[in-house]
Amino acid sequence: MNVPVISPAISAGDTGWSATIDACHDFLSIAFGKYSNMDTFERACREADRRAAARPQDPRLTQLRRLLEDDVSLERAYHERMRNRPAPKATVEALVYSLRRGITELTRPDAQRRLTELAADQVRTICRRLQNFNPQIATPWSPEAVTALIAKYEELHG
């Protein structure tokens, strides 16, 4: 005869209603002698569902599920996915190369376009690079010029 085990959720200190109901079901199964493997399977499924619901959700998966909803167009989903991607390394290098000429490069459309493609951490990296230019190659940027670059980035990103 299989002797059912009382739900481990109760012994572990779980005070949720579903665990209490499972324990009551166990007691009733013992009292009336009606215990089957299906009861054990159902209980295991409910316990697995409870544990899965308690795990933190990955924000990327949450965003992807939201983008798969019927009211989201393909163009909007594509734009949202591409917006959060960092710019390619070639774009970063082209921008740094053009900014060697100085702060006046920020008025050029090519530099502004490249600046709009950057992620925030890429802008921080570029700012450090601009301030650490080798003086024999290009004039290092002053803190004021770097502040102007950041202001332009924020203006372009809205």
C-alpha cells in the first residue's frame, strides 16, 4: 500500500491557500482511503506552477510578449527592438574619427545621425575617448565640450 506523504509545502512553512488545500486533500485521501497517483501528479503540477509564478520575470521576455500582441504592428515592434540595440562598432569609430576635428562637428548631419544611433553607455565611452585623445593626433576635449556633446545626444534622443 502506498502511503501518501503530507504536502512538503506545509512543513516548509508555506502559508498559502493552495498549499493548505493540498494538505487537506492529503488528509481526506488518507481518511477515506482514496489515494491515487493522479492526485500526486496534480499536486506536483500545482506546486510547479506556484514555483514558476514566484520566479522573477525576465524583462526582455516581457517586452517580447507585449510586442507579439495583436494590436502591435510589425513596424512598431521592429522599431522598439532596434531602438534598444547598441550601434555597430563601425558607427562608433566613424563618429570618434569625425569628432577629432572638434566640437563644430556636432553641427554636421552625419555626426548627428551617428549620435542618434548610439546607446547611453556608448556615449559615455566616447566621452572618455574624446578627453583622452593623444595631443599629437587631435586636441583632447574639455569637460565643457563633452557636456555639449551629451546635451546634443539628449536633444537628439528626446
